[in-house]
Amino acid sequence: MGLTDILTNARDAMTAQTFGLTVTGQNVSNVNTPGYVRRQAMLETRDMGPGAFGGVSVAGIRRVADEFIDQRHLSLTGLSSEASSRDQLLGQAEALFNDFAGTGLSSSMNSLFSSFSALSSLPNDSTTRSTLLQRAETFANQVRSTADQISNFRTELFSQARDVVSDINQSIESIAEISGRINEATAGGQEASDLKDKRDAMLLDLTKKIEVRTYTDGNGQLVVQGAGVTLIQGDTARKLSLDVADDGSLHVFANTAGRAGGDVTHMLSGGELAGILHVRDQDVVEMQNDLDEFAFNLANQINSVHSAGFGLDGQSGRALFSVSATAAGAAGSLALSADVAGQPDRIAAASSAATLPGDAGNALLLAGVADSPVAGLNGQDPGEAYGRLVGRVGQRKSQAASTLANREAMAAQVQTMRDSVSGVSLDEEMVAMTQYQRAFEAASRVFTTADQLLEDLINTLGR
């Protein structure tokens, strides 16, 4: 090796250490950048051939990441997002049954039974009878209002789901586009780390809406799978669509090239979309069914007792409430019966026509419904049945909150693991910066020394 070889090696060493310092500087600059993956300068020995000593060359940049941890991070982020969405939406649904202000369904039901008790004491009093009719109508209106709010809530969830599907499709297209740019850059020998960071950030946003998993195919292209189908392969994207089934439930389809695809609803497990569908088509439907069962059985129980009694006109067989023939939709149909609407004298307080007008035997039976088991309500009295209904709503919310806390804890743990691998540590970067600085100074000294020796040689030969 001659002096020129030493100069060349020293020059290459200075160039390589400068590159390392540049990469370290980039890491330090992005220490607080969300989604940034730490870079590492890749240096390798340059082969200078037989009999010669190799220098150093820059092989490129490596993104320091652990594929397994990244996959766990994506998955748990999606699961946490689903739990967060469900917890938030169930909180809104729970508010539909709250009676804290004294204007809820429970309060109106208690007022109705209080009116039955008042009627048993004053069966001939027109004011007491008018108050009872008013409270019965208020109870029916409250039940219908709650049913309407539940129905409106489902409609709002449909709009939310539609918006989320639109966001998912936009994200899929953007990721496919940037994936194509990464493939082009890689094929052209260009550095694509910044593009990969941007792509990974977009994947993280996507998995918050629909849980995804990724891998690289045999051609080095990114493949993104979600809901059991391939959403992205390279720069090719598949879109989702939303449809309403005959039973009112929402279904998600994976389409290809504008053609309708298969139903993937049952494969949704994580992400905001899964949370919305779970609440809309399972939790809220169960709430709706519980309210229908409650309204149907309570109204029929009261009607059964009321129809057996007699109004002041001596007539019997009248219903106090109008309700659907089956439990389905009963809450939304509940109303004051046309048999008694606007006719306080028709309220059946007496147990027989012969004991009119002062008999209150049937009014006592109506008041007793409040404390009597109702067969259609699992043998519970109305207060217990309504408490069970509200309790089931609260139980769902509590379970959702517990699931959210567990998943967030797991996601935070994986995030910590990911940060320890891919995150920027200023202490480590300072050590690396010192190493590159010392190596650059040493290479500079070699360069200076070789240059001085070469100058001395030229001067010697020139004499």
C-alpha cells in the first residue's frame, strides 16, 4: 500500500464518519417526532483487491425496528381503539336510561303507581282520575321517547360507521400510493426510510379504524390484511363498502376493482369500525329488546287488571294502554288507550258494577301491580325488572371500561418495548456522536500525516 492508498482510505473514513454523524444528527432532530424510527448508519469494508488493504464505505441506512413488536403494536392499537369506541358509545347509550334528573322512565312509572294508590283512596274524585290519566300518558310517552332515542342512536351509529368506512378507504388508497413510491425508490437504489416512516404512521392510523396486519411478499412488496382479506398489496388497494341487511344490521363488504366482494363483517375484531358495529347491532339491539319486553309485559299486566274492573259508567273490559300485539316494537308503540283517553270516568277503579260508585277494589289491584311478580318479566315486579334492564346497560358499560383498561395497559407495554427498540435515546446518540467524532479526527490525522509524508517525498525526489 502506498501513500496515495493511505490518503484514499483516510478520505473514505472521513466521508463514512461524516455520514454517521449526519444520521445521528437526524436521529437527534427527530427525537420527539411521532412515529419516527431510529436510523443506523451501515458501514462496511471496501474490498480493494489482492495485496491491498480495504477502506470503508457507506452501505446505507438501516431502520432499527423489530417486526414482531411492530405487529403486536398494530394489533393492540386496533384492539384498544375498538374497546375505546365501544366504551365511549356505551356511555352515551347508558345516558338514555339515567333517572338522575327525576324525569326518567323510572320516575314516571313510580308516579303512575302512586296515582293508582291515590285512586284507591278517592275512587270518585275527578281530579285524582284526571291525574292518573295524565301520569299514564306521561309514562307511555317516556317509554316511547326512550325507544325513539335508542332508534335515533342506531341511526347516528350508521352515519358514524359510514364515515369511518370512507376514512378507511381513503387511508388504504394513500398507503397503497406511498407503498408504490417506496417500491420505486428501493428499485432505484434510493433511501426510502422517510417514506417508510410516513407509511407506518398511516398504518397506525388505519389500524385504529380497522385492525390490520402486515407482511412483505416474495417481491418485497407490502401486504396489508384486515378483516380476513388483503386490503393492500404493493400499490394495489381494495375498498370496503357498507350495506344494511333486511334485519337492520350493518354489513361490511370488501370490494375489488369496483365489483362487490364478500361479507367480512364477522371478521372484524379491532378498530373503531368494529366497536361501532358491536354497539349498534349487539349492545343497542339488546337494550332495545329489553325495553320492548319490559313495556310489553308491564302494559299487558296493567291492562289485564284494568280490563277486569269497572268504570263509573258500569262498563268493563277496557284497556288502559294501547300496545303492539308482540313484544317486538312494543316500547315504540305504547300509548294511552283510546278506551280511556280523555275519559277519566272510564278508569276501572271498581271491582264490580254492583258496588259503584264508591268501590276501589280494582284500584287496589292496580296499585298492587307495582309489588307483584310479572311472569313475562322473569317473575320480577316492575321496579325490579326496570332495575335489571338498567343494570344490564350499566354492566355492559362496566365490562367495556374494564376491557379498555386491560387493552390500553397491554398497548402501553408494547409501546414501551417498541420505543426501546425503535425510539431515539439521546444518551445513545451522544455516545454515537462522540464515536463518529473521534473516528473522524483520527482519520483526519491519518490524512494529514500521509499528506505530510507525500510532501516530504516529493521534496526529497525534487532535490
